[in-house]
Amino acid sequence: MDNLEELRSDLLQRVEAATDLDALDTVRVQALGKKGEITQRMKTLGNLAPEERKEAGQAFNLIKQAVADAIETRKASLHEAALEARLAEEKVDVSLPPRPTTIGKMHPISQTLEELVAIFGEMGFSVAEGHHIEDDFHNFTALNIPPEHPARQELDTFYMPEREDGTRSVLRTHTSPVQIRAMQNTTPPIRIIAPGRTFRADHDATHSPMFHQVEGLVIDEKTNMGHLKGVLIEFCRAFFGVKDLPLRFRPSYFPFTEPSAEVDIGCSRSGGQLKIGAGEDWLEILGSGMVHPKVLENCGIDSSKYQGFAFGIGIERLAMLKYGIPDLRTFYETDLRWMKHYGFLPMEMPSMVRGL
Ligand code: PHE
């Protein structure tokens, strides 16, 4: 009987010591299986005297029951532990940031525009918007664009059908009419940029009938050419991320500015590869000038008191140069492979603090 007590406590200990369901099943087979320790020992009962056999048989059955019960209990707690472990492992951490999504990209034009807004915003410019369909006065006349100017020609501009009074609207050929409206509606100081769509009857590898511009306007009492240069130098260096980018202001002509200057940035073209910021070559990037007194007067601003400067930049051109996009036409083809390659993550808004 001592032996039996030993067997019982040994088996129960092994059940408790099983750390997973597989180990527990091994113990079960070792104890209760056909060749298990209890089964084997019960087979020896035949050698005993009848009274002893009865007593020993009962004792074995009790051990068998106790071991079977212990296995069931252990099984239940191992099950529970396994479940707990799985739940802990599969826990969702809701504080993690979302994964950057792979669907949807920001178009390089939108990205470039946001960069422009970030840079000029830092310099105190606010964003002004206007109409795509303009009248002759705001698109041409107020800007001192004479009737014989090529921009007015039938072949260069999209005109709307003639109205009964003989007037025709145009799809704006630049965003300058936004500046005209700003000057008409506000008293200086004015400091705005006007980004948006513009339209011209041009179509080849480097011209599209619809494209984007950003124009800037600053009007104040003492604003001068030095301010124009400072703002544009600052802008080009920030946009291209080249600290000492060389700039060249080249005399030019626009009907609405006097004097006028075209702005070139330093570049190299050696080996057929365009590199901005280094080398002996120049690349034209934008038009600018001091607002013509006639334009100020056309908008009801006293040109003996106020003066200022304006500039105009093509957004596609900037995007092509900065992001190495070779063909203008691809901007509007809505090719998803192109967007995947040239697009930007939508949640990453450009800012001067973060770096553009
Ligand atoms: N409006 C001009 C254009 O579209 C750009 C420009 C604006 C040039 C302001 C000088 C000053 O071509």
C-alpha cells in the first residue's frame, strides 16, 4: 500500500508539472494508457489473494480516478493560459500611428503649390484666388496690355462666345487678374500670392493649353526693387534647397511692370544633365517687375503714394525642375503608375520648419 501512495503522489505531481497540453497528454498515456503504469500494475492483481485483491483493486480505482480528475483540471487551466497568452500576443495597440497608406498620392502640382504657399506664407503673403473666366478688363486692359499685344490674339487665347453687348469673356491667360481685383478691393499694404489654373492656346511638349501659375503682388508706400530681389532670391533658395543658389536679374519687358526683370538661376548642363545651383549656365525661372503706375491708377491706387512689385512663376516648370519630371504632358494623363512614382504622401504637408 505504501507503494500505491507513492505512485499516486508521483503521478499527481507529474500532472501538475505538465506545462502544456502535449506534455499533459504524455503524462496521461504514461499513467492510464494501455501500457501505462496504473494499467500495468492492475494487471498484477491476479497474483494476490482474493481479499487482498478486492482491497487493492479499490485502491487502484481510486488512484485512477484521482489522476483522471487531476488531468481534467490541469487541462482546463492550460487551455485558459493558452487563450490568455494568445490574447496578449494579438493585442491591438490603438496608440500606434496609422501606417502610411499605399493608396492615393498627392499630385506633384499640388505638392509644389503647397511648398510655394509654405515659403511665401513664412514671408507674410496670404493666398488670394479668383475666377477662371475673366472679362477683358481684368485680364488685359487693367494690366496695360495694348490691343495689338499677341496675348490678345484670337489664336493665343480661349474666348467665350460674344455677348449681345459685343463683349467676350476669356479663360484667364495668367493669374494677374486676381491681383487687379485685390488692388481694386483693398487699400495697401497688399501682400498676396495668387496661385491657380491658367489657359492659353498652346500645345506641344513644353506648353499645355491649361497650366498653373503663381503670381505675387506687394504694394506699399516704400516697396522697391531691392525688396523684389530679396523676396525672389529668398524664395528660389528655399524652394530648390540650395543655400547660395546664384540668381541673375535680366532686363525684360512686360506691359504691366516697369522696370521688368526676368530671373535666371545658376545651373550646369554638362554631360546633358541639368544640375541646379552649380556651374556657369543660367536657366530662366520667372518674370517680375515693379508694378507699372498705369496699372495702379487703373485699379484706383494713387501711384504718387504707393508702389510695389509683382512676379509670375509657372508651377509645372518648377515641379519639373525640382522633381526631375521630363515631360509636361504627363502631368495631365492621370496615369496611376506615374502618380505612384512622382506623387507624394498625402498627409505630409510641406512646411518651412520641417524642411520642404
Ligand atoms: N503675368 C505674367 C505672365 O503670365 C507673369 C508676370 C507677372 C510677369 C508679374 C511679371 C510680373 O506671363
